[in-house]
Amino acid sequence: MSTPLRRPLRVCHLAYTFHESDNRVMRYVRTLAARGDQVDVIALRPAGSGRRADEGTIRVYQIQRRSTTERAAWMYLLKLLWFWLKSMSILSWLQVRRRYDVVHVHNVPDFLVFAAWLPKVMGARLILDIHDMMPELYAGKFAQGRPSKTFGMLAALERLSCRFADHVIASNDLWVETLNRRSAAADKCTVFINHPDLTLFRPRQRARPDGAPFVFLYPGSLNHHQGVDLAVRAFAAARSQMPSAELHIYGRGPALPLLHDLVKELHLGEAVRIKDFLPSVQIAEVMSAADVGVVPKRADGFGNEAFSTKILEFMACGVPVIVARTRIDAHYFTDALVNFFEPGDVESLAGVMRQVYAHAAEQVGRIEAAREFAGHQSWQARRADYERLVDALASFNRTAALHAS
């Protein structure tokens, strides 16, 4: 008798994101493709890129351009609604052709899951992956208070979206508690933090010529809650005691003009270098070449509970990291793993920068402990859990037979 074979699943990932730089989305996608599943991706289109950006057997449909510098809520909402309408159209067309088993929808926005109404009607199972809590994100991005009507409307929309989905993924343990109280039962939810892929984020041989700068690095989105302006101010305050140091910033977002102005205001010149975001493979190389990672989030509202994958990625690269002691980061990390500073406190951050710069050799033990911790929290350690979830939703497991003689 022949060995039982599994019919490849047909899966679509839908995300309002640039797929090539979104590690979370592409980890899921590549995991399923690697085991032989047929995977499509519907996402945003970067400048200079075409409508298709296939990767091996993975079919990628890039359906809309986007600027990441929105400052007005109405403009942000219009872009989300336009993407929702376009994605609904292309997903429905693909559903008729592909007959998906599972559609994995990534927020924001939560209501993007309703673009998959036809796949659901035709029998596909839906995953809603909540990367960011939409009510809290809106409050943080557009300075709205929690008691606002908008916050309440977004919370209600979150509940409806979770009910429409067959399963909900939350991106950290604090947020799954909020979801359980507000929108989805515990048995309908699974937590997958933004686990680092150790094939990308790993230590690399460093070729450091004489006179090379000591690099503090921030890679990521440039929003107010990320606190990158605090890192610039702290670097300026500590600079006189760190003569060979530079601060490198890679990213896009609405805070970009402010950061450029701040660098000029503080007369930092070439000591602070602000560069465009890079795809995952390239940014992993940049991160592993840095001397210190900096994750300077504010602890007000959204930033206090948003998990930053950059911390684990720096750990996996063998790079010490300076981290704001937010509620979420104090939940996952200890002083034995990261260099904490008090969130929002420029002098506290400047002091930790000085300390790490002057005593880099003292970071060796922390680096080793952090690498071990990152290994336990890696995608390699959780990949099988995601495969089992998708298989269970598709109503057959990985060993279901395609045929037997």
C-alpha cells in the first residue's frame, strides 16, 4: 500500500500591508508554501512595483498603492475602504477560480474580514489575525480619547468582525485578554506574537574596519507611539560622551518630517542617518551589523500594549537592545535580557545609551541569554502550531489521504 498523501490546501492571505517587508504575513505564507500548499497573497503595491510580485509558487496580487504618511483620520479611512472594496472584488474572483479552503485576513482594519464573504459562503474558513487593536490604534494614531464615540464604534466593529471569523489570532497575551473581555471567547482565540524567523534573523560575521562608527539602530514604522523622536533627543543628549556613535533609523511613517526637522534643530548632521525601509532579508542584515538596537516606544495608550517584534529580532541577531519599560515589554522581558529605560524619559534613555556604549563588553551575558530566549520564541518553535490550526480549520489534518492503492 502506498504512503497516504495530503491534498495541498488552497489558502489566501489578505493584508493591507507591503508584503515584502511584513515579516508576520510572509512567515505564515512561506510556511504553507514550503509544505506544498497553494498560497495566494493580496496586498499593497510598493512604488515602482507591478501588480504581480510572485515569489516561487506564491502568487502575490498587489492591488493598491499607499503612502504611509497619513495624518488625517478621514484620509486613512478612505484608503482602507478603497482597499476593502478592491480586495473584495479580486478575492471573490479568485475564490471562484481557486475554491479556497482557508482565507487568512490580517487587520488593520478589522472589517477587512468582510471582504471574504463569498469564500465564507462557499465553505472557506476564515481567520482574522489581529496585528493591532483597532480602537486603541486609532486613539493613539489620531489622538482620540478612549471615551470617544469613534472608539466605541471601532470596538463594536471589532466584535462583529470576530463573530464573522471562524478563528481569531491575537498578536500578544495582553491583547487576547482584551479580546476575550470585549469581542471573542477564549476558545476561539490563539496567540501568535510576532515570532522571529531564525533563518533570517541570526548572528552574522561582522567586518568592522578601523574608524567604523558605533551604531545605534531603530528599524520600523515611524509613528508617534514608536517614540523615535525620543531616541533622537536622547542621542543628542548623550552624544558628547559617545564620540564614535551614530544613530541609524530605517522606516516610513507620518513622523518622518518631524524627525528630519528634529535632526536639523539639534544640529546632529551626519550623526543621525534616516533611511527608507528595506525588505525583510535586507533589514535583517542591517540589524545583525548594528552594535545596539533601540526600541523607544511611548507608554501612553497603544504603545504601552503593542508588542514590538524588533526586540526579539535583535535578540536573535545577537545584538543587545535598549527597550522602554512599557507594560507589554515588562510582561515578556526581564533586565537579564534587555536594557530597560523609563518610557518617555529622554534622560533615562540617554543614560542607558551612555552605559551600553561605554561598557559594551558587559553585554555579553545578556546577549547570550537573549539569544536563547529568542530561540524559544522563534517561528521555528511555533510553526507547527500554525500548521495544525490551518489544518483543523480546513477540516482535515496533515496526514489525510489523497489516495491509497
